[in-house]
Amino acid sequence: MIRRGFPGGSKAWPAQSPFWWSPGPAQTQPHLSIRILHGLSDKSDWRIFTRCIQVEGQGYEYVIFFHPSEKKSICLFQPGPYLEGAPGFAHGGSLATMMDETFSKTAYLAGEGLFTVSLNIRFKNLIPVGSLAVLNVHVEKIEDQKLYMSCIAQSRDQQTVYAKCSGIFLQLQLEEESPQ
């Protein structure tokens, strides 16, 4: 389910906001990727990778806000202790996963399906476990069947850059979900 504004109608994110949000792990609605892939597997108990840790606050805690007219997203990501690499810090692979996931949701919500062709990440600083990282994703250009996207992951005060990422993604033609 995609909603306009901020969860719960908070004044921190006005209802007239141009951004849309994708529910986080505590929400009861199915995850977007499950809707995209539904019907491609006969397994009824599978979960999307970033939603595989069922204990709230221990793994990938995030929400993605999408701005349709500008084709950009903001992801708020708080890595839990199950994502620890170096003591006290999130593993770099968890940030790479969140960048790729945010790229995927941005492309999907912009009306484009995609596969990752290349992902170039330049890590700058470690993310402390439990802190908030803000990922800003932009669609730079669309050329033929390729999307060129970029992402900057930084602290909420924008004083610390955790990583910069660019990627090339191949567009897919998504099929409409048919009623069962």
C-alpha cells in the first residue's frame, strides 16, 4: 500500500506533501516487492530479504518516501544489531542492500521495473548501529532501456556522508496483476 504524506498524519510530514511512502516492517500491509513478484513463486511462506528478520528493531528498519514528479526518494534507514559488522557499526553490505532496495522502489514507483546492471559504491564512514541514515536517491536520466540513478547516504544532520552510490538499471515491462 502506498500512501501520500506521513504515517499517522503527523504534522512532521504534511498530508499535502508531494512525497509518497512505502510501509515499513511493522506495517500490516504486504510489502511492494511481494506484490511485484506475486505469482512467480509457488511458495506461500517466502519473505523479501530486507524483511526476513521478524524481531522489530533488530535488522533492516526503514521507510521509503517517493516524490513522483521529481522521480526521487528518501529512505530513512536504522540498522539494528543483527546487521553489525565491526563492533558497534553496521556492516557495509547492509547499507549496499538498502541502497539497492531504495533504487528498486524508486524505479517501481516511477513506473519502471528494473534489474540492477551495475552498482558502484564508495564507502566514506561507518554507520553506528541504531543510528539513522538518510538515503537520497535520484533518477539522473533514462536512456533507451537504462535508468541511471544516484544515491547519497548521510547522517540526519547531513554532517557525515556514509556512502555515495551510482548505478545503472535495466528497465522491465511490468505486467498488471490479474484478479484471481
